[in-house]
Amino acid sequence: MPHNVSVCLRFSFFDDIYLSHDRWSTVSAEIVLQTFHLGKRFKQRWAVKDVHLRVHRGEVFGFLGPNGAGKSTTIRMLLSLIRPTSGYVELFNRPLLKHRDVLLSRVGGLVESADFYLYLSARRNLEIVAALRGGVPPRAIDEVLEIAGLTKRADDKVKTYSHGMKQRLGIAQALLGDPEFIILDEPTLGLDPQGIKEVRELIMRLSTERRITVFLSSHLLSEIEQTATSMAIINKGVLVVQGNVRELLNTGDSMVKMDVRPLERAVRVIEHQPFVAGLERNGEFLEVKMPLEKSAELIAMLVAEGIEVHALIPRRSLEEYFLTITEGASDVASPV
């Protein structure tokens, strides 16, 4: 396609948007976000140091870490709210520093909690934000309110909203401008279980129905486990691990609950296997610490010995993995 030819695309909300060939070529790019040696120092203390992140299109990317690990500082650098001390950020395969306005126009963000004019309605708050961004078609506001599940309360004053509704309104605000990529910093912070569920379901809809790539920072491990496809863990400002959620959870030793008969014979077989790191009897069940990839091999051995295997249930959770990873990194000094 010649470079002077434009492509017209119709999105699910907003009027027809004309994209140049140059932007259309980047839409199909695999990598949405990438950081290189990213770091931020405050006086003599490095809050974040030498962080390499890579987020691919279509992912819900979980960004995990204990409180004070450097998550919010990293996100502020990703959104160009603060300038890195070292390294740089690329969005859509372009350096953020050189193309800030163009690149951030394709990104939505919610850092911790959104601020609103409490005495105004949700709709009016969104209209003000839209005007500051150069304006959007009126039906775009209707659509982001619908996405956030706030249509019925759109004209109510925000001061009457619950904390969960305010967080969903914050996400609706981040969706103004039809972003391809959205960064959410602790969107469930301070929410009750119902509010957490509503925000979780909204994030899943953004990914599955709207095809938006989501970067989700949280300290709630269960939420990341239920929503994220990939993740990274940061601890004391240093990136500890990054990868596919399921693949990471399936590496190393896991606790496996087994229902086998007869129990005593199964114990004798299992305890002699070199890949078994631990074995405990818990009532009528066995709890075996072992690599999950050895499960099929162990089952075959038990069956060959005439032992009935009724169930094998992996019990490794993201919480267990997170504690193992962060405790393993606890001896690493904070960046200085």
C-alpha cells in the first residue's frame, strides 16, 4: 500500500477514525510495551532499577509486587508522568520520549484512584475530561458508561457513588479516546468483595470483547491469578520474574493432593522417587511436593504397582509462587 493512502476503520464506538498507513502498520505489531534498563532514583535511593518489561498485544499483563516494591513508580514512568533516571520506554515499537503525544493518545491510564468533581454527574465529569482531550463524539461517552456498567447512574452526582462505582468510572474515563492499551494501577484498592468482582469482570470484558491490551498492577494475588495471562513480579525495585502465568505456576515443586488406594503401598512407591521433595499423609489423602510435569510419570508408576489412583489435584497457587519468589529474593539488597 502506498504511504499516501489512508485506511478508514469503523470502531465499535466513536465516529469513523482515519488512520494513516504508518499507524495501521503498528496496529498489527506484536509488542505493545517494552522497557529497557528502566530505573528511577530519588536522591540516593533507587525506587526502580534496571527493569525490562515486555507486553504483547492482547494480553492481560499482571504486574505484581509487595507494597513499596516500585509498581506505582514504574507505572508513572510508563505513562510519562515522571522521567526515568535511567533507561527508556517504548510503546508500539517507538520511543516514548520522542513521540510522547502521539503514543499516549493510544493509551488509557488509571493511577491508583481517579479524582472527580463530586458535585457533578458521571456524565458531566466525562464531558469535561473529553473536552480537555480535544473532544469526542457524544455517543462515545454513552458507550464508555455502558462498558463500565454505569448507564443507569450516569446522571447522578458522583458523591452518591460507592468506591467501586468511582473506580469503574475511573476506568470509563481511561477509555475515552478509544485506547488500544490501558494501564490500571491498583484498580481494586480499597474495594469490598462485590466491588472487586465488578472491576475484575470489567477488565475481562475489556480484554475479551474490546480486544484491549491491559497492564494490571495489583497486590491482590487472587485477582491476577483469575484475570492475567502473563505477569511480572517486582520486589525492592528489581524485576524478579516475568512470563506466562500458567507456565510460571507449573515450574518448580508444587503440592499435589492425591487420593490413592491402598494408601500404605502408595507411600512406599512415592517416597522412593527421586523427584519427590516431600510427602505427608493428611487423613485419607497424600500431599506430595513434586514438579507438576512429573505427575503423569508418577501415576504410571502407581498403576503399574496395582495402586488405584482416584484423583490427583495440583494445589499450587499464585500466592504460594509469589511467596516463594519474593522470599527467595529477600536476601537481595535493595537497589542503591
